[in-house]
Amino acid sequence: MPNITFIDAQGESRTVEAETGSTVMETAIRNAIPGIEAECGGACACATCHVYVDDAWTAAVGPAEHMEEDMLDFAFDVRPNSRLSCQIRIRDELDGLVVRTPERQG
């Protein structure tokens, strides 16, 4: 199972196991990761699972699709490496992925 590291706005790091085929958001919810609210449950209908993908992982994760980009307009402090964690599907190649949660969700 791939490991995902979540780093919160205060710099606290939590590494958890993720199930292949699930999403980064589902992994965060299952492991009670602070900073991921996921109000829409992963339907890409809000921006409350916003994360920053570590620069070393942006190519492996890939770019946001059009619908996700539209939802990111509602996120707080959007950056070039911003993604909605509900749209990042866990694959074996993402073992070691590092994402950071913003100071607050949109």
C-alpha cells in the first residue's frame, strides 16, 4: 500500500497508508487528517479538500482537469501546485506522495 504524507499549515507531518484506487481525500478522511473538510464527499463540488502537492510530486500527480480548475476558484490561497485531494487517485507510483494542507479551506 502506498504511503502518503500530509503536512499541515503548522508543519506537523503525518504519514499514513493509502489504499490503491482510493483518493487522497478518502485517505485523509479515513485517517482523521486535520485540514481536510471534504464537505461534498468527493464529488468535486466544493473546494474543502484543497491541498498543495509537493513540487517533487507534481509531474507524477498530473495536472487538474477543467472541472477541478473551476472548483479551485473557490479555494483559499490557490497556488500553481494546488489540487483538490478528491481528484487525486492513489496509484502505486504515488508511494511517498507529500501534500500540504492550506491554512484554511475555501
